[in-house]
Amino acid sequence: MTNELTDRGFWTNYWESKKGLVQPIPADYLFHEQLRRIVINRKVKNAIELGGFPGYYTIFLKKHLGVEACLLDYFIHPGIIAELCRVNEMDSREIQIIETDLFKHAPKEKYDLVLSCGLIEHFKDTKDIIQRHVQFLKPGGTLLITLPNFRGFNGWVQKTFDPNNYEKHEIGCMDPKLLKKLVEDLGLEVVQSVYYGKFSTWLENWEQQNLLVKGLIKTAWFVGKVFTKIIPFESKSLSPYILIEARMP
């Protein structure tokens, strides 16, 4: 049985159907606080983003933090990346691009920072896909993995209104305690493994939803945002993401 919950055809259709991919990447982009702290405190010189097409974090790291950044993905659309770099006032030659199958790629270089945002949940064997990250790490390097949390309200939204997308995710890996254990088993020191974000929800197939569903989701989004602003906390029920940060000895 294959480890992947998706294939190249899925990602080709996914990215070709997406709108608004080309956008400026601001200095306060999602997870910017964690990335800035890691880069400064750990003196990060180079980094690789795994499974991150179209490369938002690769561009963020190069543009805003001056890190030599590389994007590795199974699917690369050079035209989109070139346009994304142009909009962000960069030359696409300022970042490195590797189009390859992560499961067949032998790293030729090690990195101070290895990150992925929304990758590991697309594979059945969570420990194995995390190990694929670890092989890129320098001694003393930092691993940063983020993924959506589909075990709370956001997961109910996905399962109810976009079951096809929901099924492309390994829900069992969306557990900070499990991820902490798996990363420790791989020999890394876990800095944090937590639910992240006060509240949010989304639908990949938003344009296909009827007005009733859109109204329901917008109302839930507004109520959730107001509630967690008044009583700010992060939790399994409401947080949209999970984040784990670890270090190689």
C-alpha cells in the first residue's frame, strides 16, 4: 500500500485550479514570529522548504530574513514561481528550486532550518515523512513543521462540506503529543509541539459552495474570531493549526 494520500495528478489539478496564488508575501506572514526568532537565535544561514510550492516561505525567508532559501517539491510550475518572485520584487534566481520526489531524493546539502507547512498530513506513515525532513538537517539545525488541525471545529467543516479534501489528510497525525513522541524517537530535542492560532476555518472548494453554506461558514468564522479575541486561547477544538519545533543535537 502506498504511503501517499495524494498523487501528482491531484496536485496538478489542485494548483492549476487555485486562484490568487501570485501575491505579495508580507513581513508578518503566517508563522513569521517563529521563523524570525529561529533565524535570529539559531543564526540560520540556509533553509529548505519541503513540499511548499509555490514557495511562499522560501520567498519569505529570502526577502525578509536574508536566508539562502531552497524550495523542494514534487510539482513545480516555473511560470507561477517567476511571477510570484516578480510581484515580490525578487529575481527567481535568488532562490533555489528542486523538483523531485522526496522519497527518491538523496540530499546533497544539509540545512540550518528545514521546514514544511501543510505536508506531513498527506502521508499515512507520519514518522517516515518526518524522517525525510530530518535527513536534510545539519547538526544543531532546527526542524519546523506546521499542519492543519482537523480534529476540532475546522475538521468538522472540512468533513461536512469538503469530504474529498478531508480524505486526503491523515487525521491521526494531528496530535501534538504524538508528533512530539515521533520527533523525539528520531533523536531530536522538541522545543514545542502545540496547537497554534486562536481560531480560523476555511474551505478549499469555497467557490463551489452554495450561499447557505457560505453564510454559515462566514458567521462561524466571525463568531469564533470575536470569541477567541475576548478570551484568547489555543486549543484542539478551535485552533486551526499544529506546530512542532525541534532541534538536531
